[in-house]
Amino acid sequence: MKNVLYLCIFSCIASGLPLSDATAKTADGRAIFDRSCSLCHSINPPPKSAPPVVPLANRYHMKFQTKEQGVAYMAAFLKKPDRNKAVDPQAVSRFGLMPTLPLTDAERKAVAAWFWDQYNPEMGGGRGIGGGQRRLMNR
Ligand code: HEC
């Protein structure tokens, strides 16, 4: 019986190995989000006590050319939130500054990578959503 257990543990570990780095990070990122972020951040509007993930991710995509840059910026923000560095300064006035969370550097990077991937170009970047459509309708 014990051997079966060992075999099982071993095969679980072994089967985890071929996972590419990126896949592993995405999975971790989501778990970290559920644990440490979802209390304040919903994925889609309406907001809880912070801007929802998708519009924030869209802002990051507008501001940064590459995932690498966006993730680095977000990880630095998570480490030390700074109102002068917020991608959406109005969110700080509306919700207050985000608190620093007790995460490791690796966790901050993993959750930032997951966050970046939540980008949805059809949703816009928060305020100003639908502005273009309204203009069209008023024609
Ligand atoms: C206690 C509530 C709270 C928790 C928990 C929280 N946040 Fe936030 N977060 C906020 C608020 C409020 C803002 C908006 C004001 C600001 O930008 O600081 C924000 C803003 C952000 C931003 C925008 C930063 C920028 O560059 O402007 C990101 C990205 C973010 N949060 C990610 C996360 C992640 C990832 C987690 C989990 C690891 C998390 N938040 C957990 C409250 C929270």
C-alpha cells in the first residue's frame, strides 16, 4: 500500500516536470489571484473594492509594448504600490491606494503574468468605454 502511495507521489511529480515554464506560471498566477487578490479585484466589472482585472489588464496593454515590460512594471507596483506610478491615477482617488501584500518576488511575477493575459480588447480600459460608440450613435 505504501509503495502505491510513493508511486503515485512520484508520478505526480514526474508528470509535473514536462510542463512548460509559462504554463506553470499561468496556473500559479491564477491560484495566487484567487487567494490574495480576488477579495478586492473582480475579474470583470462591476468592481468590488478595486478596479476589475480585465480593464486593468487592458490599460497595461495600452501602456506597454511587451508582456515582459508590463509584468515587470506590475510586479514592481505590487511590491511597493505608489500613487505616482498607478496606470490609472483616478482609480487611486476612487478606491484608495492598493496595500502591499506579503508575496514573494516569484509570486508577484507569476500573478502579474496571469493578470497580463486577462487582456480583452473588446472591453476597453475602464473609463471611456463606449465613448467611441456614443460618438458614432450621435452622428
Ligand atoms: C485590499 C484590497 C486589494 C487587494 C487584496 C489587492 N488589490 Fe490590487 N488594487 C487595489 C486597489 C484599491 C487598486 C487601485 C488603486 C491603485 O492603483 O493603487 C488596486 C490596483 C491594482 C493594480 C493596478 C496597478 C497600477 O499599475 O496602477 C494591479 C495590477 C493590481 N491591483 C493587482 C493586484 C494583484 C495581482 C493582487 C493580488 C496579488 C491585488 N491587486 C490585491 C486593492 C487591492
